[in-house]
Amino acid sequence: MSFIDNIKLRAKENRKKIILPEYMDQRIIDAAEIIIKENIADLIIIGKKDEINNSFVTDNCTIIDPSSSELTSTLINELYDLRKSKGLTIEEASNLMLTDYMYFACMLIKLGYADGIVSGVCHSTSNTLRPALQIIKTKENVPLVSAFFLMECTDETIGDHGTLVFADSGLVEYPTSDELSDIAGMSADSFKYLVQDEPLVAMLSYSTMGSAKSEYTDKVIEATRLAKEKYPMFKIDGELQLDAAIVPEVASRKASNSPVAGRANVLVFPNLDAGNIGYKLVERFAHAKAYGPITQGMAKPVNDLSRGSSVDEIVGVVAITAVQAQKNN
């Protein structure tokens, strides 16, 4: 059974209510039909009812139109109370609720009407995550919010039978060594929960175990030291080049004493440039499925989508979001 098939089964066992605020993209409607048909989650679609194809609507789907919903006035007042100290006026709160469906979705989550949000096929990451960070915020005692892709590759000899986490590939642009160490630990925890196997974390660089030296390799070396110190329950090693991290033959030559090299299934990139380019290369050249960006560290699961996401990938991210929501119970 593939990773995503297992995630779907877990989602079905304890269905959660997931919000889709981008009805205007046909991929969302197509994905919603599959999600409902397969009983993966209960859905809330935010949008204008007369513009949404109602043919697939069942008891497992609710359409909310902010312009006519009885909830809207409550959400406006709650948003105003939440953000007035930041200078938000009641008029601005009203405008956000009626025109920016991501704000509406986040307020539904904040007040307990749903369990998670999936958005991003026609909006930028900042448009998707800014409202979430303002309203839903981070979990208590979590150092930062970061993002990763779950990559499902056809080559089952790499990662965990073809499944890998790529982090941070969607949010934190230039993490410090300390931030990079937390991204490593949080990504290991996410891998363990979602994939249900042991995470093996490689801290990636253009250097392997001191083969090159610069301020950039020093950052990864320090991040590795900190990650091992802060997250001793996980196997974390670096700095490693990508081939040394995932190819056993290369690992035997470059890092023969590493507990991770050649077998890594969690790849921590030194910055967002590398992580984002890396996941897109694997997705397009190796025809891998890319689920994400999946956020970690948020009080409730709010997940972004690449604007290049396929319908199947949207379905997969909704299933992942539902399983994340189960953890919050």
C-alpha cells in the first residue's frame, strides 16, 4: 500500500471537517468530488452558491457564502476583537470577511466550526499563511512554523519505499542554524506521525563531512550539532551532499560511519531556494507526487498548495490535513 493510500485510510477512520476556500478553481471542485465519494473528509466550501456546481453536494459537504451566512456577523466581530490591538477597524474586519475567504476560513477554525484548511491553488503562500499566522497562530512552546513536502517517488529504493520529506521547501527562506535544527526535529516528528516509520534525517549541504568549508557549510554543521542536542530521540546527521544522503554506494565512500547516510528519508535543505528547487526537480523530472507545502507548528492544520498542484495532489493534501487534525484531538 502506498503512503497516500494509507493516509486516506487513516483519514476515513475518524473523518474531520476540512475547509476549501478556493471554489473558483475547477481543480478544487474536482478534488472535492473525489474526497466526498471516497469519504476522506467532511468538507466546507466557501464561495457563492450560485457559482458552485452543486451536483456533488451530499451530507458530507457544506457550502458557506459569506455574503449571506448567518455566521458572518459573528466572525466579523470576533476578528475585530482579535486584531483591534493591531489597528484593525470594524470596517476592515467586515471587508476581510466578505472578500478574503482565507480570513473567513481561519475564523471558522478559530471558533471551532472546522478542523483544518487547505488552500493555495490560486493564491500565493503568503496569501494563504498570513491570515493563519495572524488568527490561528502557532502551537504553544513551538519555536517556529515551517513547511515541508511529502514526496511520493516511483523509485522505491530511495527514502522510505519511495516516500521522503523535503523541508523547508515552502516557508522559511533563510533559516539560522538554530531554526534549521528545529526544522529538522519537527520534520522528523512529522515524518514519524504521517509515514509511521523511523525518520532518518540528513542535513543537506554542498559538502559531506567537511569536504568543503565556508560560512554556508558551517551553518549546516552547527545546525546538525544543535539538532542532535535538542532532538536526541531522532537519528540526524550531516552535513551531507544529496547523493551521500540517499545512495548507499556513495554513502559508503563519503560517510561510512553515518547512521543516516545512504538511507535518509527526511531531507533538510539549507535554505528555501534549495528546498523549493529540489522538490520541483524531483516532481517534474522523476514524476513524483508532491503533497504540500504541509505546515508544521500551527495550532490547527492549515496547509498550502502549489499553484501547479494536480487534482490527486489536492486530494492527498486534504487527507494529510485530516490526519494532522486527528493528532489535535
